[in-house]
Amino acid sequence: MLKPRTSPTRELVSLDGLWKFAIDTAVSDSPWSGPLSTSLEAAVPASYNDLFADAAIRDHVGWVWYQRTVRVPRGWASERVFIRLDAATHEGVVYVDGTKVVEHVGGYTPFEADITDAVTAGGEFRLTVGVNNELTNVTIPPGQITVTDDGGRKQDYLHDFFNYAGLARSVWLYSAPAVRVSDVTVTTDLDGSTGLVGYDVETTGADSVRVSLQDADGEIVATSTGVAGVLRVDDVRLWQPGAAYLYSLTVQALTGDEIVDEYSIPVGVRTIEVRGTEFLINGAPFYFTGFGRHEDSAIRGKGHDNAYLVHDFQLMDWIGANSFRTSHYPYAEEVMEFADRHGIVVIDEVGAVGLNLAMGGGIFGGQALPTFSPETINDRTRETHAQAIRELVARDKNHPSVVLWSITNEPASNEEGAREYFEPLVNLTRELDPTRPVTFVNVMFSNHEHDRIADLFDVICLNRYYGWYVDSGDLKSAERKLEAELLGWQEKFARPLIMTEYGADTVAGYHSIYDVPFTEEYQTSFLDMYHRVHDRIPAIVGEQVWNFADFQTKNGFARVDGNKKGVFTRDRKPKAAAHALRTRWTTLRDAD
Ligand code: BDP
């Protein structure tokens, strides 16, 4: 799905700002049918949960309603008019005045509707958006709703991060011509020093298509006609980790000789290859350094914020990180574009976290149930999961920063039914994108002896907590066990391994001269221990610490004010480990 952009034939209006807001129990059964009767206003983009001082809103389970009026620019009379939501977490429904124009399931991917027939250029309309935050056994991610003694509804789920919901990303009104470019797929390769840029264009009824590739100075370096082809770029400048270079592909749709639409996208020319236990970018072995992250900050929850975007990437650069994983869901498109522009390597993850009933402490009715069964994670869940993969690939396929698809985090890959569940999803991902390797993120207790799916993937990502959840405070035992297990994976699968999570909760300002969990010293020693082991295992091709920053978690006794495994606090202050990581990663970076 194309990101809305301005062009000589397209205009874009941001609908971000303050919208009227209410939870469903506070308004009529059809809140779209008239002005929303509420005194509350919510910021868009932002999760709504922490905006108000009201537990009934923060913990609400079900629909909430957003509303605003929108004026269609008067010059759009002969254009198609679209409404585009970058995300509605986890389900959205959109009304233009009284008419439903689109609904969408899946909290982290965009959706849009052609609303031309429902609006008038120059006129105003009432835009009402319903957003639902419910997670069930057939949603991605999954969860469970229970009814409490007093008849209330409570949401539980199998991941630790808080279930922030609402309109956490931008909403747009945009115009495009009736005959237009509707999709573009770009793939890149190298032939000696010549870059090959394959393109494939879909249009709504164009007679013909022209494409041209400009370099960063705007000079045209290649042109072609036709809906698909390969552009050759002599002496190509590569998109490299840490040294991005972007070309721009301009696609024109024509009716007869007339250019009726034009759309441009950034293109980074680079190759990715998995060879033996190596992960190669542009033919050179690449070692991932960086973090598993979250979209998370105070007050805005998962709301996208460009100030945090810039600052977080500055901190990643300061610490010497070259990559991150979009744990545990697709991030805002602004984040992906920033990574493209700044040469940051991304493991792009689908929102399939918590497909593991053993991890949730039996939340499905408090009993130990199998993860994969008709009553739990089932065929319908897999269909939702497949759709989440389709939408992620459709959204992110053209980002040079994305080098690896992760289709799930910590599933019960040791349980019966895991292979039947995942094999079709791996195949689907490969069909949708034959150019990128596919991975999954393996959970600690499904080790190389018990895992049933690892051989399906090109790269194996491992989350390990020796020294934290196991052998807490005993880094010597932890080191032995970690090394023994990694040698086991290396021996059995002989493919690249990435340590995608290792971390220790750390309270900033808490210190000890001993190996005391939660101290800043312990976090540093814990990470050092992992690094010693990583350096002894050739198949380890990367390390991403859990987590970049402290983040908010669901209510419960297991966390005090959230997950504290951040190397930075939630307000992005470094803990001692940040300085140690900086020494290691900047040394690795400088040696490149
Ligand atoms: C892993 C999960 C991650 C958690 C982390 C932790 O992948 O989402 O936050 O553990 O417990 O199981 O800190």
C-alpha cells in the first residue's frame, strides 16, 4: 500500500490535532449519526489511555469514538478523495457523516477508503472513527477478555507491554487522480558495479507507464517505460548500513500522451544474502548491534512523535547501534523512512506476539491449555496472522532498511501444532517477498532440542534470559548455560543466529558492588557476560539488547512501573550500561 505523498498530481492534508473523544458507554449506540456528545478531546496521534485522569478510560475494553469535522479543499472537485489512517489499534471503523466507508482489523498497519462519492470539494463533513482495543484468541496479538464479578470486562493478554490503543498514528485526507498509480514494488540487485532496480507498477486504468530514477542530486540516471522492468544504474551508489544513499523512483501514469498521475518513492540499492552462518549486506558480513524497542513514551503511549523519533535515533547513533527490531509489531512508517534515510538496519516484525499459552501463566481460563487447538490459537488466528503478514509486506516491501521479516515473537514453537501453524505462514511470506530472508524469534524454553520450526527459517533469532529469569544473580552459571545452548543451535542448524533479546531489569540509580539484580552494575555485567559468549560463537551475527528504553507494561505484580530492562530510562536518560555498550559498539563500528 502506497504511503500518501504530495506530487504534482496529489495533495495531502493532515487531520492530526485534537478530536472529540468518548468511550462507547458514554455515548449513544450510533455515535456516527450526529455530533459526539462529549466534552473530552483526544490528541491524534496518541494512544488515548494515559491522556485522561480516568481509570474507566485507561482500562476500557471495547470501542472508543473519535470525531472531528473536515473540510475538503475546494480545488479537489475533479479528484478522487481518500481518507487514510496510518493505524487504528486494534480495529477501526470510519464513518463519513452517517455512512460507513471502511473497517479494518489489525492495529499496526494502515487502511484507507475512497470517499469521493460521500464528500464535496469545498464542503465539510463529519468524520467519526471507532477504535476497538479487544484482543481475543483470534486476534493478532491474541488475548482474552473475562467478565468480572460485577459484570465488568477485563482484558488480559500474553505479552507484557501495555495494550495501548486508539489513533496512535496520523490520519490523512488526500487527493489522487481517477487514473493513477496504485502500487509500486521495487527490488534491487547488483551486477558488478551496476545497480539493478527492478520495478513493478499497478495502475487504475492507465494506458501506459513511465519511470525514471534520479540520484540524490536530482540527476536522472535511468528511465524506462512499461509497467515492469529493470533499470540499470552504472557505478551505482549503494545503500549501506551507516551510510545510506537514496535514489528516487518517479512513476508516471499516462492516458494517451498525457501524464495524469505522478508518484515518487525513495530507493536504496542493496543486496541481502544468507550464506552458511553469515548474513551479508552488499556481499559483506553484517553484525547487528542495537535493540529490541517499543513505541512507547509517557502520556502518548504508543503515539508517534517526531521529537522522540529524532532523539531515539540520535541515542542509537551515540551508542553505536546499527540496527533494531520492530518488536513486537510494525512501527510507524515515519520510523521506517527515517531508518532508510540514515542507514539503520531493521528486522521488521509482525504483531504476532504471545502465541504461547505457557508464557501467560494459563490466562486462558487459568488452566494449562495447549497453545494450538480449536479453542485457543486456531485456524482463524492463523488467517488473521496471514493477513497481518500480507499487510506488513505490502506496506514495507520497498524499504531498503528492512533486511529481514520476523513473523512472530516467542511462540510456543516447542508445542504440538506449531509446525502446522507456522509452515504455511513462512511459505506465504516467501511468496509475498522472495527477496528477503525470513526469521522468527525463539523463546528460551524452546531450545534447539525442543523447537519444532527453526529449520523453516533462514535466520534464527533467540531471546535468552540466562542470568535474569534463570540463574538470576549467578552470572557464572548463566554464562556456562548460555554458551552450551548457543553451541547446540550452531551445531544443529548451521545458519545465522541473532541474539534478539537479552537484558536485565535495572532501576536507574540503584547500585551495588555485588552481583545484585536490578542494579546498574548488574545490568552492565550481565550484558558483558553475553558479549563474551557472543564473541566465542561464530554463528552469532548480531546482538540486540532488550530493551532500548524502559516501557510501560500491563498491570500486575511482576513489574514495578513497567519493564525496566531499558538501557535508557523511559525519558531516555542513560543507565550505566549505556556507556559500556557504547564502548563495545562504537569499537565494532569503527573497526568496519
Ligand atoms: C520476552 C518478550 C518481551 C518481554 C521480555 C521481558 O519477548 O516482550 O518484555 O521477555 O520479560 O519474553 O522483559
